[in-house]
Amino acid sequence: MTTIARLPGIRIRPENPNHHLWNNHGTWFLHYTVHPTPLTKERVRRSLGTKDLPVARRRRDTFFAHLAAKIGKFETAPRKEAAA
């Protein structure tokens, strides 16, 4: 299991290798949803700058790997104690 698959907010469906990919007039985009607060959500679409599907998949995987590393750093950072 990859690091990405273990993150609760990133869903990967093995039966759909194009999950999170969207083709807009020949150019591949990455699309995903973030939840800045428990009551709101925001749909994000970013161009992957390619018309080649295998390149788009690699760029998507690289983006999510980078995101997973960023989240891992955030979660493992030591917390500061609140001042009394």
C-alpha cells in the first residue's frame, strides 16, 4: 500500500487508473476536492500541461506524493504547548 492510499482524505480507486484526471479539450487536468472547514468544500482543478495520458498520470501521482509528504511533515512536527 502506498503512502497516498493510507491518507484518509485521498481516495484511490485501483479499478479507475484515471481517477482525479479530467480531459478538457485534449489537455489533462487534475481535479480534487478540499475541505477547508468541516462545513465547506472547494473543488480544485489544475492543468497538468499535457495531452499525453501517461504523462498526466505520472504528474498526478507526483502531485499527490508531494501532498502526502507535506501532510506527513505537518502531522509529525512537534506541537508547541499553549502558554498558560
